[in-house]
Amino acid sequence: MIKRMSKTFEKLQPYLDKSMALQTARNLFEWDNQTAAPFEAGEYTSKVIGILSDEYMKSLVNDDVRKYLKKLQDKKEQDELTETEKAIIKELAKTYEQLESIPPEEYRAFNELTSISNRAWMKAKKNNNYEDFAPYLKKVIEYKKKFAAYRVKGKQKPYEVLLSDYEECFMIDELDIFFDKVKKEIIPLLQEVGKKAETIDKSYNYLSYDVEQQREFCKYLSGYIGFDFNRGVIAESAHPFTLQLHNHDVRITDRYIENNLESAMFSIIHESGHALYEMNIDDAITQTMVGGGASMGMHESQSRFYENNIARSKEFWEPIYDKLVKAYKTNLATIDLDHFILGINKAAPSLIRTEADELSYCIHILIRYELEKMIFAEEVSVEELSKAWNQKYQEYMGISPSTDTEGILQDTHWSWGEFGYFPSYAIGTAVAAQLYACMMDKMPLSDYLKTGNLTPIRDFLREHIHKFGAVKNTNEILKDVCGEEFNADYYIKYLKNKYTKLYHLS
Amino acid sequence: MIKRMSKTFEKLQPYLDKSMALQTARNLFEWDNQTAAPFEAGEYTSKVIGILSDEYMKSLVNDDVRKYLKKLQDKKEQDELTETEKAIIKELAKTYEQLESIPPEEYRAFNELTSISNRAWMKAKKNNNYEDFAPYLKKVIEYKKKFAAYRVKGKQKPYEVLLSDYEECFMIDELDIFFDKVKKEIIPLLQEVGKKAETIDKSYNYLSYDVEQQREFCKYLSGYIGFDFNRGVIAESAHPFTLQLHNHDVRITDRYIENNLESAMFSIIHESGHALYEMNIDDAITQTMVGGGASMGMHESQSRFYENNIARSKEFWEPIYDKLVKAYKTNLATIDLDHFILGINKAAPSLIRTEADELSYCIHILIRYELEKMIFAEEVSVEELSKAWNQKYQEYMGISPSTDTEGILQDTHWSWGEFGYFPSYAIGTAVAAQLYACMMDKMPLSDYLKTGNLTPIRDFLREHIHKFGAVKNTNEILKDVCGEEFNADYYIKYLKNKYTKLYHLS
């Protein structure tokens, strides 16, 4: 055990513990709400969650924590801290600034607004009417602009304040460079692949697949890539997600659709990728402020790595495709492995992000990134957003939604005020490709996959990424594991190679 | 809306809200632990629960609450309170006294001890060795004696302090009278019935019953008696239980045993009885200190009422027995309703409380009551307890366990320090019989059952018992609904009539 040297940190510890406990309780309520709670519980349970949230806020924003935090940021006190403690203080300072910058009554009003706004979004999506949602979205955006203004520093742009909440390593300059590459390289590639892929018959994927059998096979897949059922559980919810109480209690959900074989399988692999991250975080830092993943972007890199780089490869399916065919004999008897691999990699311009293939996915994000940037640079009004959305799809995808439901109303994020979140999906996907390239160099990755030995892959990720939690940021991790910081070229190269090979492009 | 008149109560309210939220969070962790949490989560989650428990304690035991409580107990302030507020203050005073009487470090040490003691009990039970458990039990009892001594008032006996935690209306004098009747009337009846019932063939109950089918039928039964699935859920756990977050979120569990038809069915009806109580508590008092059932005894009366008085009657099964037979055709085709009714009411002296029939059940409690009384009157040592247990069984049941596992080690309660709890099971069962007699007078209960119309029964209980939560105590409720306080004669009469009729006794 490392001897604790800082008396000040010792005094801070009970506040950190209390905020951890309250946050864990909030997480459990969130899990329960999505997976178990009865239909009518909401109103009364909200009251409980409201009080716990206030207490969480108070456990961190108070005179004592302010005093200790300030002291612990001094050079002299910093010298007494371990690396983990320093990281905790850095994280606390960030959280503190976020929590303290917004007056509590505005924060509460905003939370009430987003809950109403989300319901308005659901209704508008159902009725295919953006105009009904726009007034709520407008208010949400006004709040986000105000909150960003409270926190903006120096030359920082308001949108960057929001971006930094999800991924601190990539601000507008970096994202512009990244998305420029996507625009130049992936858009033409997608058009080319789209034409070739049209001929692939994927009708087998939409036959009837017994849900109980799906449940079982998905559980198998999750265990296959390394999910530890002694430290985690799988449940069901309307939208798949991952949630952890700590590194010994990591939970994922899936959704089973009778007429779609791929949906639940790739969802469970995606969520299991997130889960492995949380399960492999070091015991010494779980239940601390750095006891989760490094960032949204880094987290997404782990889910996308397993979902795309690993599970959409032929090597991954080689040892287990027979098992899949056996589970669904009548449907898959005539579909050989090569056909299946083409099927799971069928790509084309598309309208719905969550159903997008690996290739078109980042273009969906590109569009959202550009729109969010415009919103916070006051270059587009809320009223014009639906039209702007459709124009971007026409420009980049070559197709345009005929309804708002398939267009601007498809995602829930904005209704909750989650601006700046989308880019981390694309960054994560690109980070995954960079890690994949570097791991191909460092280990016989393909052989491991072909022989069904996924343990060394999980162990590598644990030792080089997972165990550090949020002690290092995305670029620090990449530097240490790959020898260089984020470089989007790996991603572009990966997609070009993969699809050129799959579709015999010239 | 009633205008709030007391400024002091207004000031107290935030503390009550906070303690409610923390208690609800603890309840959710408890639920999750029993139904969902992964195997290895315990150690880390305990830390969270420990912190939430400390915060719960602090939210109630502090100078502000002490001050407001004292003020609100004054006559003048009392006049400004509504009946509900008065009940809350009374409940708070009781809880406060409990929490404050015990020094926090002793309370923490005791909680640590019971968690160890419970593990020791599990092991000892498995290994059939009371001696291994005795040292832990001894320490637990020492703590309970100490804690009781802190709270004992006037002529009160230490054991009565413990009794009052579960049911305040019945102290040793009342219980002695009650159990004397049990001894005089039920023991000979059980012996007589036992001999007659031997000939009833119940082997059908132990055939193989498909678990999925059991799950479905039990869900049906629960809904049949009135469980509202919009405000509650059913899950599975090792031991069936009921737990509520508030009146719109009431959860029950069941356990399905392939080779036992009755087990899951009567468990679900029992737990549904508890659940109806919690679901029917008035919206105005849910999430307050009087927003749960009146007492353990009163709660048990509702579960036992449905389990025994209702669901072990022929009238209850008349409209639905066909459905049961249809669900399990091969097993039940030759068992007619009369045979089934004799089966579910087969009675005999027995060794295991949780598997006991309706008739022998209270004798199991009688034995535990007498032993607990002896323990706290220093009339038996922990070392002698196993022998004393076996002697009591021999005396009252006419049979004696051949192992400690089937004897003193069978129940978990003592390992947690839950002394004084058992009597509330018997009291509840007797209260149920009194309510049953009174309802038979007030409504065509048998007709309702025969026609499958259970709504008036549920509505009656809601209007006369459930909705009041803990605003009234057991005797106040009985007085208001039946016109007299607790009277054990109804119970004795009920059992005598029922079994005389069933077995054609003279």
C-alpha cells in the first residue's frame, strides 16, 4: 500500500466517498428505471432521484471541498500526491467547475426543461412534426449557450466547452481536420461501395429468428469476447446500453428483434466492449472520480473496436460461424461464411444513424458535427434546422429524408441538451482503427481470432488502456500504447483497405 | 389541499425528505442485491450502502431534527398538526429514539457482526453444526441485550423493547394470553387432525411441474387477487419477499421449485397480500414515515389473509381450478377439486416453519416465542439453546429434529439479531382470522370468491386498512373495522371450524 502523505487529501476523501455513493445510487436508479421499474413508478421515483441529485451536488459544491481543492492544486501540495490522486484532483476541478459555474436554480430549471423537451421530442417524432419540437429545442439550446458562456475561457469557442464534456482532446481545429478527411476520402468511397454492394442478397437477415435463441446466442457472444458474468449481468431494455456501479458490477442490456439477426448480436458485442473497459479498471481506482473510462470518445473506441474491427472480420466468425448456423439452421443453411461476411459489411448511403453500416456511420456524425458547430456559432436558426439537416444529407449522402422522423427527429440527444456528444462517436471509431493497426503490429491478432482465443486481446486492452480508467486522457493513452497521438489516417486507411478488398474495388 | 399551518413542521420537512430518499435508495440496493446484482458485486457495493446508511442516520439524528421534533411534541404545536403529521411525529420520535439510543460506533460494530454472524449461520446450517454458530449468536444476543437496555423504560422488560420494533400493540402479557390459547386449543387439534390427514394422498403435488408454466400461473394468481402490474413487478429470488420504493412501485419475488406445485403458488399469493397493502396506501402519505404498513404484525395479517383464509378455501378455487388443471393436465387430471382442497390443507406436526401448514404454523412460533423470552430473561444460555429447542418441539409437536439444520439452525432471523420478530407472524395470522370473521359478516365474501370477483375484497381492505398506512396501529385498525381490538378467539374458532369441517371431526 502507498502511504497517504497528504493530510488535505485525507480530509477531502469523505466528500469524495459521499459523492461516489450518491452517484452510484443514481446509476442504480437509472438501471432500474430502464430494466425493471413498473410503468407508473416514475413520478414518485423522480422525487427520490431529485433529492439524491441535490445531495450529490451538495457533497461536492461546498466550502470545505472548495478549500481543500484549492489547496491541493498548489504546487507544494501536488508534490505530495500520487499520480492517481493528482488525476482525481484534476477531475474534481473539472467537475467542480461544471457544477459550480451554473446557478443551482438554473440547473434545476434546465433539468425540468429537458425532461419536458424529451417528451415533446418523442411526440413530435411520432407525429413526424419538427415544428412542434422546435420551440423546446430552442429553449434547450438557449440554456446550453448560456451555460457554455459561463464556462468559456480565453479564445475557446462556446461549442468547445460542450465538446470538452465528452472528449477533452479534440476541439474544433482537430475535429475539422478529422472530418475533412472523412469528407474527402469516405464520401466517394461510400458512393463506390454502395453501387457494388447493392447486389448482395441480405434477405436472410430479416427472416424470423426465435428471440429466446437470440438471447442465448448473444450471451454466448458476450462471454466469448470476455464479459465476466460473475461481475456483470445482461438485461433487456428499449435501447441497448452499458452502466456500471463499479468495476465488479457492470451491466449491459440488449434488445431482441425477431426479424433482424444482426441487430441484437452487434449490439451485445458493442455493449460488451464498453463493459470490458469498466470491468478491467483497476481495483485501486474503481469508486473514485477517475474510476470510469477516460472519455466518451475513448469508451466508444472500445465498443467500436469489438463491434467493427473485431466482429465484422472474417477471422472472428471463422471458429464460431458453424455454431451460429446450427442455432438457426432453417434460415442460414444456404448462407456460407463469405456470404455472411459480405452481409454484415453491406454498406450504402443511409438516413438513420443507429442502423448505419460501418462505412456510412461517420458521415452521419459529420453532418451532426457541422450542424452543431453552426448552431453554436449562430449560423443557423432552430427554425431552419430541419431544412439544413436535409440539405446536408443530400450533399454528403446523396439522399435526403422525406420526413423529419427519418431526419432531424431521429436522435434523442438534442432533446436532452446533449450537444458535443456526437463527435465522440466518430472519434471513438477512428481511435479503434488506430488501436487495431497498432495491435496488428504487436500481436498475431488474426491468428488469435481464427483460433477463437480472444483472451490475449482483452488482456492487451486491460493492461494498456482499461486499467488506467480516467487517469490518462485519450491522447496520452494512444501515445503510450501506439507511440503516437491520435492520427485519423489509420481510420481512413482501414476503411479503404477493408472495403477495397471486400468489394474488389480498383 | 390542507393548508400547512405549522412552520416548524415545514422546517423539518427537508430532513424527512432526505431520509426518505436515502431509505428508498437503500431499499433499491436491497432489491437489486436479491434479484439482479452480479455475484462478485457485494464487497464494493457494501461500501456504497454503508455510506448511504451513515447519511440516512445523519439526516435524522442531528441538532436541527432534535430541536424541531421536541418543539413539535409540545401540546401547542401539536394542535397545529394534521392527524397525518401527528402520526409522522410519533413515528419520527420512535425512530429517533431507536437511532439515537445506540452509540454510532456500537451500531456500526453490530452491523459488521451480524453480517459475519449471518455467514457463520449459513455455514453452520450447511454443516449441521450449531456449536460453530453459537459463539456468534452469543455476541449478537449480547449486543441486543445492551441495545434493549439503552431503551428500556419503567417496568418494561428488555424483550418487550425488541417486540415493540415489530408490533407495538402486543407485549409479553398479551402474547402470553394469546399463546396460552394456542397451546390449549391448537396443540390437541393438530394431533387429532394429523392422524386423520395421514391418509390424504398428496403425491400429485411433488410431480414435475414446468417452471415456465408455474411462472405464468403464479403471475395470473397475483393479478387475480388484485396485484397491479402497472405499479409493481414480480422477479425471482432465493427466498420470496416483498419490497416497496413507494405506493407506485411495489415489488415481489417468488421461487419456483419443479417438484412442488404449491410452493410458488402460495408464496406468490402471500407476497401479493403484502404488495396490495403497500400499493393501496394513500398517495398523500406514501414517501412519508407513515407511508408503509402499520406494523410487521399488521402486514403479515394481509399476506396471511390472502394465503390462508382466502386461497386455502374451496370457494377461492371453484372458479379457477379448471384453469390450474388445464395448465398441468397430465399431473392433475385425476385430482378433483375436493381432493386438491384437502391437499392444500393437509396438516400435521412438522419440524420446518417455512414449510408448515396453516394449523401447525403457530406452534412453530410459540416455540420461538418461548425461547426468545427465556433468552432475554436470562433463563437459558446460548449453549443450551439447541437442546431447549428440541425439547420444546418434542413437547408441543410430539416430534423432535434429529439435526440442528432441521432444528435451531433453520431460520435466518437470529443470525441478523432479529429477536422479537417471530411473534408478529403469529399475531398477523390471528389478526387475519379476526378480519376474515368480520368481513364474512359485512359482505357476501363466499359469493365473491365463488364468482371470481375479488375486487370488493381488495377494496374493503384498502378503504379500512391499507390506505391509512401507519397512521393507525393494529388495535386502532381492528377497533375501527371490526368494532373490537385484537381477540385471539376468532383465530382459534376459525381453525377449529375449518379443520373440524374438512376432516369431519366430532
